[in-house]
Amino acid sequence: MQTLYQILGIIGAVLIVWFLYRGIKGNPETFSKQNFAKSFSTMGFLALLLIGFIAFLILMLNAS
């Protein structure tokens, strides 16, 4: 039974790699420098919001 799961895991990994390769090959501008800059600035902004929200929750817990 364990070998069946290993075979299914390998087949799944190969399918994931194949879909990723096909997606990158069909849309190479996805990994351009400009898109990375936009993505990192968005993730940075969201990270700051999350840090602020967690700090607010900690302050609320300490106040009570």
C-alpha cells in the first residue's frame, strides 16, 4: 500500500512540474522585473498591515 502512495506522489509531482513548466513557457512575462517589483511592494504593504494588526491585538490583550 505504501508503494502505491509513493507512485501516486511521484505522478502528482511530475504533473505539477509539467503544469508549472507549461504555464511559464506560455506566459514568460509573469516573471519580469517589473512584475516582481509590484508584487514585492504589495506583499510589503500587506506585511506591514499584518504587523500593525497583530500589535493592536497584543495591546488590546494587555489592556484588559
